[in-house]
Amino acid sequence: MDRVLSLALAAGCCGLAWGQSKLAVNSPASCDSTKILSVENFATGQPANSLGGMAKISWCDFEFPPPTTPVTSILVHGQKAFITLQGAAQTSPVTSVIFHGHPSFSPQQIVAQLPNSGVPVDTPVLQLRRGNQILASRQIQVGDFAPGIFTLNGVTTGPAIVWDSTKNYILQDHPAHIGEAVTVFCEGLGPTDPFVPSGSVPKGLAVTTSNPQVFVGGQLASVIVSKLATGSVVPSLTGVYEVTFVVPSVPTAPGVLSSQTLSITIGGKTSNTATLPVIP
């Protein structure tokens, strides 16, 4: 599983890549104070997040004078989120001019697993904190489900991160076969049995209480198991699900490789549409 993270980290901006959208280019005027620019589902890049889901927070922090400590905590409705990735994400050249010591600001990114208990769905308030200081706050969209498929290139419509039964990646030169059991890595699939608190990795099997539907090339696949991922990597596997399914029969010529769409639906919500190379 550590190779999944390594590939995804290499794909995105500034080391914050286990998700799909990169930090939007912001004009210097958009960072005129400490504020939260957006809170996106890490896999889909959309504002819809889930309880226990991984969220990418784009915000503005001091460029000058620089902060002496990083963001130390993230609270959602007073509950702690689990910070998994943190780092600067400068997206434009420094164009600000400092007069008489007035501060300037630059865009930053943080990725965190949102709490999965003690938070109401709808629009709770997220706070970025440095010690006891509230740096910025914003209402965010949170629901029970917000499915998203992780991709190898950090693009929402890119090749999905999928393993075969021997934990080899499904790639163009190693495609999935019709009738083969494969596993896709995703987020936002909701509660599990047993309950696993945010920031924790399950020690055993923690299956989702709702069954997802997986579609390949528009065809419904047979799901074998849907569960939280286990194991230990840097920085974390918290908030990541894995769904194992059987590749269904899709329209393709015998022996011809085709790029098929791959999506997940759960709780009335549908993921981004990634791709999966398939051969009969």
C-alpha cells in the first residue's frame, strides 16, 4: 500500500497529491488576509465532503512576517480533524511589495481527515487554529457520504488507483481482465462496522454499513467487499476505503485493450468518473 501513496504523492502539487485537484491559481489580491479559500473532497475536488472523509483545505497564511509555527489543529463543530499532510503550495510568483512592515499572504494547503462523530451533517464550521488562536473559519459541506476515487495522476478523470489480487497496479501495460477481482481505493463511503474513529487505522475488518455500487463502462460490477483500508504508511491511511469487485463484461473487441469508465455510487451520491484499462 505504501506504493499507492508514493505514486499519488508524486502526481500532485507540492507533495500534496493524494487527491485529485491541485490548488487553484489565486491572484495576489485573493490572499489579502488569513482566510480559508476552499475545503474540497480530496478525491473529487468538489465542495461535498463526508464525515470521516479526507478534505483538502486551501487557505491563506502569512508570507511576511512568516509564522513561527504551522497550523496545530483543525476543528469541525468543535471536534478535532486528523491532519495527514501539511505544506505550502505557492501557486504564483511572489508579487507583493512590503511597505513599512505590513504583512503579506500566500496560498497554503492542508489535508485532513474530518471527524466522523460529534459533527452534524449539513454545514458545520471548520476552524484552522495555531495554538489557541483561530486563524480562519468557514462553513463547509458535510454529509454521510461523498464517494471519491483516487487516481494515479491527480486528475479526477484519470486512471484509478486499482490493485489486482496480488497487489500489482492495474495499468495500461497490466490491464484488468473481465471476470477478474480487483480493488479500487477511494474515500467517503460512510460508516463502518465496527466504528473506527478518525485518525485511526482499523486493526481488523471494518466493512461499510452501506453497500456501494461499482460501475465499469456503465456496467454494474459485483462487489465482493467494501471496507476501510488497513496497514501503516506515511503519513496515514486513515479515511481511505478499498472496494474489491469483479470486472463485469464490457463492450470490447476480443483481445483489444480499452479504457473503461469507473465510478462508485453509495447513499445516493456518485463519485468522480475515473478510468480503468480492461481487456477481455
